[in-house]
Amino acid sequence: VQLVESGGGLVQPGGSLRLSCAASGFTFSSSGMSWYRQAPGKERELVAKISAGGTINYADSVEGRFTISRDNAKNAAYLQLNRLKPEDTAVYYCNVIGIAKWGQGTQVTVSS
């Protein structure tokens, strides 16, 4: 299993970013995918998840601002981050649901 996250960066409050996760080494189309984040000094937390069938769930803190999606043809998962807040600052990771495997993550920093 290999997961490569990209798309992070520095953005002002209220801005947007689109994170991508390139996945390989497993049957992507039949796997649920999730996005986690870890802020400095805090535990890693679940942000959003999408099942193989397309069922989506979000953490309360990002509901209405973030959108998770997937493209089975590209073996990729995405996380659209809108209306970003300073408290969204963290390293964001994608994950295959049920597999304890992590990529290197991508840093999102929200600051003016």
C-alpha cells in the first residue's frame, strides 16, 4: 500500500485548498478512504471518510466547509477545503479504511 498526499500550502483565513491522495498497491475501487489531520501537540483526528459505495461522513468541525471525493479511474481521493480557519492548520493524511498505513502527509497552514 502506498499513499502520497499533495496540495497543501499556506493560505489566508477564508481561503481554499484542494488536497489529493494518489493511492496504489491495493484495490482502490473496493476500499473506503479517509482523511485525517494532526495539529501540533494534538492527536490525529478523522476529518472525513468515503466508503467504496460513496457514503460520506464528516467531522462536525468541518461539516459544510470540506468536501471529500474519489476518482476510482485515477486511484485517487481528494479533499476540498473551503472557508479555512486557523484551527484547520495541521498535517493532513489520507488513509485506507481498515489498513494502518500512512503517507507522508501534506502540511496545511492557515494564517494571515
